[in-house]
Amino acid sequence: MGALTGTEFRRALGLRSTNFEMEFSGKTVIFRTIGYGHGVGMSQTGADAMAARGAGYDEILAWYYTGAELKVPAGVAV
């Protein structure tokens, strides 16, 4: 068997995302996925659904990019 892409691996195991952690416990492997989809950013469908429920851009970005800090560049009016 050849190498798999991240997407092929995710699909083969039925994982929600390619962004995951593995834990080994005896003969058991536990996968913990982070987010949904391809693991490289924001789901347009999910962001749209959040906006439809009234979430602002800052809340949406905080949901998808945990730990990131949103800053307004100097000289830009808000």
C-alpha cells in the first residue's frame, strides 16, 4: 500500500478533520480531531451559519482560529 494524503487518511478512518491527535493505549488508538473539514482554516458553510444566527465576525474568527488575537492595524479606522 502506498502513502495516503491527509484527506485520504481522514476519509478512510471517518475522521471529521485532518487536524487530529493520536493517543495509544495498549492495543487501542484514540483519535481526537480538532475542527471539521480539511484542517487548514474556516468552514465557509459553518461561518455562514454562525452569521445567520447573529454571530459577528470577531466571534466567528475566534471560533475557527482559537488562540489568535484580532487586532486593527495602526491607521485603520474601525
